[in-house]
Amino acid sequence: MVSVSNFEAWQRASTSFAGMAALVPRPVTLARDGVPERVMGAEVSPGYFHLLGVPPMIGRDFETADARATGPRSRSSATTSGRGDSAATRA
């Protein structure tokens, strides 16, 4: 595990990579028709999907401005139920 400030410093200083992104797996609860379901999700850094070369199934990739929207502790999450259904949320 790397702190946000260390990751951001590595990202700024990197000259060897096309880009860097962070992912922190974590369980989340999604509700469909009022029925909660615990699924695996992840907190991801801005540009995560772009770096992987894949578009999010719904919504858009997270941008640097999203991380700054509510300060340094702001997080963006991407979740999938494993059944092909997907959701993206701001936490």
C-alpha cells in the first residue's frame, strides 16, 4: 500500500512510463430494485481506464478535477457485479 501523496509524487516524477494509475480493491454494496448486494469494487485514480485503454461500461473515466472536487481525500470508485452489470460512483 502506498500513500496518496507518495503515489502522486511518483506519478509526477515518472519519465519511464506512459502513465500511472492506482487501484485499491474494496467491497461495496449496490442495490437493485431495493435489494442490496455486496460486490467487489475498487477505488481508482484519475485516468485509470484511459491508461488501460478501455472505456468504462457506463459513465466516463475519472479526471484529475474529479479528485480535487472535494479535496485531497476525494475518491472515485468503479464497481462491477461480475454479471456484466457495471456502475460508477463518486464516494
